[in-house]
Amino acid sequence: MTDAELPQPRELTVPTLRAVEALGGTASTVEINAKVVELLGLTDEQLAIEYGDDAIARGP
């Protein structure tokens, strides 16, 4: 994965579950997101990527 690429949704499932586990089994969305970013080692460049409102329907 290059700095400009983001993980696909299917690639986020396991890191999300690991994040919740690492946070004691329950956490806010903000806490989970921060832990997933940490676990995946996402860069500031990746975190700055934005998609339009219709990105969910059509994909990035």
C-alpha cells in the first residue's frame, strides 16, 4: 500500500476488531478510529484523503 492508497473496506474488518479488543471490548467511534489508524500505521497523507458524498454508492 502506498502512502496515497487507503485500505479497502474488507481490509478494515480485522483491524477494527483488534482495536475494540485492545480498547477493552468497548469504545467510542473516535477511540476505535484512532486505534485502527495506529494499528495500520496510516499516514497524514492517507488521513487527508476525502471522497465526495456519493463515494459510498459508487466507491472511491
